[in-house]
Amino acid sequence: MHSISNIDDPVDYRKNLIKFIVDKMYSTKCILYKIWPKIVMSNLKWIRPPSSSSIYSSLLMLLFFLLSLSSNIVESTPMFRKVPSPIYYKQQGSDLELNCITERIDNVSCFWLRSGKVVPPQSGKYDYSPFSSSGDCSMTISRLQYPDDNSQWKCQVYPDKSGQELPTTDVIVMVRPHQPNITFDNFTDSPIADQVTSISCQSTNGNPLPRLEWYLDDMNITQYAKEIVKDRTIKSTLRYVFTKKDKGSQLQCLSFHPTGQQVSSKVMNVQYKPYVTVKEKTYTAYEGKDLEIECHVEANPEANIYWKPRSEKINETKYKVMSNKLLLRNIDYTFDGEEFQCSAQNAIGPSKTESVKLNVLYPPRLVNIDFPRKNITVGDDMQFECTFVGNPPPKIRWCFTDAIRNNLYYPKASDDNPGVLIIKNVTYLNEGSYYCQGINYNWILNKENMVPSSQFAVNIVGRPLFIKDKRTVIGYRGLDTKIEQSFCSDPSPNQVYWIYGSNRIPVDLEVGKEDSIRPHNQLDHFHIRTGRLIKIDSLSPNPTCFRVALMVANTGTEDIRDYSLVVHNKYGKSVGIVTLQVNSPLSIAAVIAFSLILLVIILAITIGIILLRRKPSQSSSGSSTISSTSSTNKQRIDDHHPVEVVDNKYEVQVPNNDSYGDGNNSLKKHGSKKTNGH
């Protein structure tokens, strides 16, 4: 027996311990002597030099173990009641129990080999009992990890002289592969029809590697693919001849793996020689309408179809090409008469060019507008300009909404240039909103098109102005007479007063809503009173036009004069004059007399009408003499219209008939002379 005590060097200790164990096994004819050195040598890290105090106890335990093995060799014939499955597929991070239970229920030594190497028990990772009295050598692997636990495992039991093959199992730690990726080997995803196209699908990082299959729509075409496996990468290369009918088909690469199925897909855009046609040569539309023109193309890819205008003035922002369609949105006048060309080209070759022409009817379109500044001074000129184009050519109409009454007016511009409106010597009456309208007629829609411009508000500022410079008011003696003046002022007036003779009556600047006239405090003894300012542009939020009244009580001839209203603001002052004329009112007697005279006239007219309707009486003696004198020359024209000759002149008498209204009237030719009695 070799002594292993008093060895200080750890390496020498390990070597001597191994030699001691081998000699012991050989001397006891232990069947483990053939494999035990291998176990020990492959696991030298197990053996640590014991301290001087425990070296004998360690050796004693080892000897006991070896002796127990040797003493039970003859009667050891273990059979396995339960063994692990040949293969396990487990998700990374999960736990796995490997069963290994023998028929022998006592004195069993257990070992687990991983790829031929002993894996010692490790709490929380590899849990099994190296000495089992029940024959259970099962091991639990916690938190499976790739690649450490992805291996072949074998359960080793001692003693065993049965010759039974030891149970082994393959543990596959499953790792989900990356998403498969489809790539075209020719750097384009558009295969050419009737030519071989090479396409690859690659999947990496999977354990085990997935199975890749190819599908074109629902048809499995994996038979046209070859696989290459390297490390943890699998690559399937498909070599396939696509046809024209495969355009738009979906090519899929399916990855089948125990952790789940993944798919990568591509829509096939098979190319072939283009042929283009258009449905019509001319398209008619009107402005504002969307127009879609289709270029029929027998080709692929669609991205190789081109629409372009023949004219350079239409840029790409005014139209859009989608697939084989030309999309014109909100067509305007610039498209009228333009031509667009459709063509296509691909790797096979170019197509012929097809052209379409546009005939666009469009309503008025404002292309230019020029308004003056917002604030215009009284007395200045202002000019507005606007230009419309259209098909047919539009008429231009100017519109003005005044700020005082909010009425709509149509100022007339020059016939030579209707797009220019000039207003000279502006006043407050020109304040308001201005805009122009373009008007034409769309014969396709059978309706009139009217397009207004934006409105522009003009504000008139300056000295006050009266709406009427001079007015005349008629008053009657003894009655009250109301004198009014209207004016506009922007900014608002800071002083307003009436002047007549040597008198001056100030006007209250507080704006009122009614014409109630109140006497001025200092002029209560006068018979002339004034009211406050009354705004007349009631629709305006900031009134600039006002009305002022002056009441003359018991009007007399002494009140005949000019009454001047003076208005001040920061730009200056203006004076408005009203002339008062006083007439005497008619007395009651005069009114009665006038009425009687009028009644007499009416009665006389009535009597005259009645007399005229009566039958004429016998002619007077003078008339008889003339009739007898002229009777010798009388000739009868007919039974109803006798003709008399008077001084060689003919006279036609109208017969007495009430239906004519006046039997004494006669129609005379060549101006017959009057006779006595006529």
C-alpha cells in the first residue's frame, strides 16, 4: 500500500491519491479499475488536498467506498425501472428532470456524464444523489442554458456487471431563431419573366435550426431550393422561373421551429415588356373637377410607367402618377390645351408613346388683386384693381357695401378697363367693404359661375364732412320748425355747435339713440333749442356719422336766416349751412273759399259733359242761310257722310251719333274757313 500522508505539495498529493486508488481497486479486483482512473483524471479539480487534520478521515471514507464496491460486485446485477427519454426539447431557462431508477434499491453509486465527462452534483443547477440507497439516480437540471446544457447526457450506476447498455438522452435547449429574411441575389426584388431568379431566405441563432419552406401563394415550391447550414445559420436558396401570371403573387419563406412558426413574405413584381394604350385622345373637363386618365399597360413593374406633360410650364407638383393612372386634382386653367404623354420602359425594352389632350372649361379665376391702403384721407383718390381669367372670358363686376346703412352697390368701372375701379375725392360715403366678382357661364354644367374676391374694408379718416353741404328748410309762421344736419367724422368730433346770427349753441357730444331735444342750460330763455348727437351708421360698431337737430319754436319771420352747424376734429373743421324760409300759413276762411271754388269748377265740368252728350238743336238762321247758299253745290258722297263745298273746299260732317261723343265736331280738309255760327 502506498502512503499518501505527509505530502505538502498539492500536485504530488493528487497524483499519489490517484495512484493509491488505482492500486486499491486492482488489489480488490474491482471492475472500476478500468474506468475509475479516467473519471478521476478528467475531474482532478474535484480532489483538493485536505488539511492535516482531516486527511485521515478523507482517506477512510474513500477506502470505505471502494471496499463497498468491491464487496458487492459479485451480487450486483442492476436493471433499470425508469430511464430518461431518448431526446428532450426544452425551452431555454426552463427546468428538466432526467429519470434514472434501477431495480436495485440499496448501495448504488450514481454519476451523470455530459458528452462523456462527469458532471458533479451542484446544488440549484445539477441536483442528484451520488449515493442512493433506493436506486434513484435521477437528476434535475435547473434553468437550462444554451450551449452548456445542450448535449448528450448518460446515467452511470455502480456497481453494474449486467452488461446492460447505460441509458442516454439528448437534451435540446430550444432557442427561438431570428425572423427569416428574404433577399434577392441580383439586388432587385423585380424578377424578369421566363428567366431564372435566385432568391435566398436566411434564419440565424436558432437551436435547433429551423426548417425552411418556400410558398408562392398557396403552392409549395421548396423542391426548387437548396439549403446550406453553417454554425447556427441556415440559408435556403430558391432558383425559380417566374411567369407573367405570377405578377402580384406573394412569395413566402416559412420557418418551422419547436418554439413557433415565423414567416417572411414578398409581393412579386414580375417584369415584362410594356405595351401602352389610352382610352381617349381628348378629355374634356371643367376647372375644379378631378380627372383620372388611365394608361393601359401590359408590362411590369408599374413603377416604370411614366406620365409627363408635353409643355414645360406644367411642373410635377400639378399632377400625380399612381400606378398606370394620371391623377389631375382640382384642374385649373393652366391645363387647358395641354397634352400629356404616357410611356413605359423596363429592362426588356421601352414602349411606344401615347398622348392625350385636355380641353378645360374653367370658371373665373382671380389672378391679381390690388387694393389701396386701409385708411384713406378725405379728398384723396383710391384705386382698386382685380384681374380674372376664365373660359369663356369672364365679366368683372365691382361691389361695395357702405358702412352707414350696409347697402350693396355696384360701382361702375371704366368700359375700357373694367378691372380697375377709381374713386376720386373720396368722402365718408365711400367708406365700407369693396370686392370684385368674375362672372362667366359654364355650358357643361348649364350654370353661371360667379367668383368673388376677398373683401377689403376701407376706412375714411380726415376732417368732418356734411352729407349735404347746403340745405333749405321751409317753416310756417307760428309753428315749430325742425332743422337737421348730418355729418361724418373720423375721428369722432371733439366740438360741435350751432351758429345763427351772433348766437352760438353747443351740442352735447354724448351719442344718443333718439331725437329728444332738450334746452341748453344757458339758453333756456331762447325759443331755439338743440339736441344731442344721434348716430346714423347704426350697423357700424364704431359710429362715424351723426345727425343733429335744431328746433325753432313758434317760427316767425325774424327766424329767416342761415343756421350753420360747425364740427371740429383733430384734422380740422367743417361748416354745414341750413337756410330757413318762413311762409304764412293759410287761414281757415281762405281754405273754405278755395274749397268752394274747387267745387264750382267740378260742377261746371260735370254740366258741360252732360250738355255735350245731348242731341244738337236746330241750326240758327245764319247757319240756315249758309246751308241754303251752299246747297246748290252739295253732292252726296253716301247716305251717312254728306260732303259740303265751302269756298271750293270740302267739308265732311260727322253725323249726329251719341257713340261719337260730340255731334258738332267736323273733320275739315285743307283748313276750311270758319263761318258764322261755327
